[in-house]
Amino acid sequence: MASFGHFIKTEREKREWTQTEFGAKIGINSSAISRIENGTQKFSKSKLKSLATLFELELQRITDLFFADKFAREAFKYKCSDAVFSVAEDTANYLKNTNVKQTKLDL
């Protein structure tokens, strides 16, 4: 995937929707759709569920793509090395493991 905006454009074009048609379906004007697709405007996190429904894709996939794009852009902006992605994965695994709820054992 090139970017989240590119993903949106590809999915929109698969369905043969114009930017105006797609914008009407998702509740965003066509000029904003153009800016989202070319990467000069961010897609709103609050619209992810609507986007998943509209494209008939799993919300988790849409969410993952959205945040992966956001993270990659920040890493690029701050000139991070590629190692940042491995460190981020390790950190995410740590957070998952520390946030696992402990259950009571009945012995």
C-alpha cells in the first residue's frame, strides 16, 4: 500500500465511484476526497467504521491501514531509521502482554 489515501482511491475506483459519489456516500465533500487521496489532507478517524461498511471490509483491516499510514508518516517526518518499526512491534507486543487481564485460579 502506498498510503491510506491511495488505498481509498483504489477501493473507490474498483467500485467505479467518482470522488463526488464517494464523498456523498461517506459524508465528505469531493474536494476533501481529492486532498485525502493525494495525501494533503488526513482522513478522519471518526469515519473509519463508515468506510469499512461502505467498502464492505473488516473494520480491523481499515483501522490497521489507517494507523500504519499514520505511524509511517510520523517516522518519515522525524527521519527515523527502519529499526523504529521493529521497536514499535516489540512495544506493541509488550503492551498487549501487560494489558492481559489476570484471571483468578481456583485450585
